[in-house]
Amino acid sequence: MAEQYGIVGGTAREISASVESGVADGALRPGASLPPVRRLAEALGVSAGTVAAAYKELRVRGVVVTLGRGGTVVASAPAVTSRRPPRVPAGLRDLAGGHPDPDRLPALTPPARVEPVPGSHRASPRLAALEGAARAWLGRDGVPTDAVTFAHGALDCIARLLSAELRPGDAVAVEDPGFHHLLDLVPALGLRMLPVTVDDEGMRPEALRSALRAGARAVVCSPRGQSPLGARFTPDRRDELLSVLRDFPDTLVVEDDHNADIAGADAVTLASGELPRWAHVRTVSKHLGIDLRWAALACDAATLARHDGRMLLTSGWVSHILQATVAGLLTDPEVTRLVARAARTYTVRREALGAALAERGIASHGSSGLNVWVPVRDESAVVNGLRTRGWWIAAGTRFRIASPPGVRVTTATLTPAEASTLAGDFAEVLADSQAVYGG
């Protein structure tokens, strides 16, 4: 039994380390079943309590999940393995990565010299020029800017917010389908995910209420450009969500506006000052450059103190060279014009694919952002079918918890002519595989 799974150890720590090693090196694949507690205990000559403690440790760290009568299995996105997407095969058109068009990004020219700030970097972690630019950037969309700070990208910021606010075992309400890196991050922090159904206007209010009643202590959502569905808040949906959230005032609401400037949708934010605990995160990687690992955070005073206090104990501050680069780009009128043109281009490309699919009777979602989501019955059949026709798209399983299957197409580099060709190939694949969902 133990030899079959490669699990060894005489203590809970040794057993959990053995399982983790097997997951990390690929011997135990996502979805693989682990031995029942009592059977593994007998094989290793330890108590059932020792194995149970090992499995609990693995669950807390997001390596395994328990499926009731289905037993304990390796998580679909175990926190100890690399979550890099599969390498794109040679000769295929890559529409899976979720990245912006490199030709629509400004040239990065780091400053030759950054003026020193008074005192130490820890004492003055934010450059005044960038702090002013960030306040203007957020404030133009109605986000309160009384408390603003910086982080190393959106996920870095969200991870720090959740780890400072919650404890292992706490629950977080997340979008379903949702951003795959966030769905990996939450269990890696030892937190539980409570899925909230998403439609074209974002989180559904009653689904959010159910998650909060089930004990969610934090909510992470996207106001526009939501990945993978492309949802964006409308004023009515925003008001409905605020009505739900007011009944749970202790909940931290984290809004990830990760592609604000190129989403192709107006700013409609929950960060209106009505919520006691809130955080609004913005990054520049989608419209200024993917190597600019910087994010702005506006939030309530308590959240700011917890975020910055945790950051001072780790990285301390964001590089002033990086800050100076971002400040220069945010305040450059020519860059602003370039980003506005990019936003229009992305909208044309996204809408072109949606229209081409609709002409062929294929339903899709993509009201904002860089992606189009297509519901299907069989993700593998569609992904493999389009692969044989020269297209590389993303299977939806990475983005889902309980929501129905689908596939994600990144349209950032897809021309309207290519969109028509892709839609035709899509129709052929769906007809061949009988994979249409709900059609």
C-alpha cells in the first residue's frame, strides 16, 4: 500500500512531507486518490491519528482536498507544483495566455537615476510623484484615496491582504468561474474557497449572500474585465451587491480592477465609502507592461495598517526604480493616448469574435476585458479539435470550481479576420464533437 503510493514516514510531519514530495515531483498527479487513513496507518505501522494529522496538514496547505465518500485526493491545483501553463506547441496560434498585445504596450525606459528620498527606504517607501499619480488615477473613477499604498502586483497585494486578515481554515468568497491564479492562491494560503456564481454583470447577489451566510470572511471580485467570463459591474448590480454586503460589515471586500484602463468598460466600483472594510487593487501590467510588477492599493485605514505592517516585515517596499518608471508612464500624455488606442483595439477584437461566434449560433460571454468565454460540453474535445486546426486556447477547468465547463479565448492579438476564421473552425469542432453546451 505505502510502497504503491511512495508514501513513507513515522510521524505526521514525515508523512505529509512524503506526500508533498510526491506531488511536487509528479509521482502523485492532481486528482490522484490517497490511501484511506486506516489502511495507510496499518501499512506504515503508525496510529490512524498520525495519518489523519498528516492529511489535515496537507489540506490546510492546499495540497490535498477531502471529497467526503470520495476520500482524500491531490488538489487540482496543488500549491507545491508549478502552475505554469502547458508549453504552446510549435506552429499554433497562441490564444490561451491572457496577456496583452506586445505591440500595444509603451516602450519601457527606466530612469537613468532616481533621486534619493530622505531617510531610509523603509521610512519613505513611496515616491511622492507616484503616490500623487496613483491618487489621481484612482480618484478619477470615484475610488476614495484617503489611504493609498503600493505592492508588487495585484496577486502579491491580495495575498498579503488575505494572510493579514484571515487565519488558516477561514473561508473566502471567490468568483466561479474565476481567475485561475487566485483559485490557486487561496488554498495555498490555507484558506477555503466558497464559489460565487458569475454572470455578465459580475457576482450574482444571492450567490454572494449564500457564501457570506456560509461563513466567508473575505470576498475577492473583479469590477470589469473579469477573467475568464469578461463580466463587468453595472450600476444596478453594484447597488445590489452593496445591499448584500451591508448585512455583513465585518467582511473584507477586495476588488481586483486588474485591467482598468483597457477593459473597455466604465468604472463601476464597490469602493464608494459605504463599506467599513474594503480594498481596491489596480495594477499596470496589462496596459503598461507585464514586467512592471507594481500595484496601487486604496483601502480603509485598518486594512492599510495591516497590509503595510506585514509588508515592512517582508520585502519592505517596492523598488524606487520601478516606482519612478511607473510614475513616468502614468503621467506621460503620449502613453495615455497609446493606452486609449489600445483599449479601443481590444474592444474591437473581443467584439469581433463574439459577433462571429453568434453568427454561427455559438453563445459566448465577453462584455469587457481581453477574453471571450465559450460554454461547451466537453472542454478537451474542443481544445484538441481547435489544436488540430492551428489554434491554442485554454480549457476552462483551470478557472472553475462548480460552474459548468467552457473554454477561454484571449482576443488581445486576434484580428477581426482571424476571428471569423476561428469562429468557423469552432463551429466545425462543435459539430464534430457534439460538444455544444446548452445548444
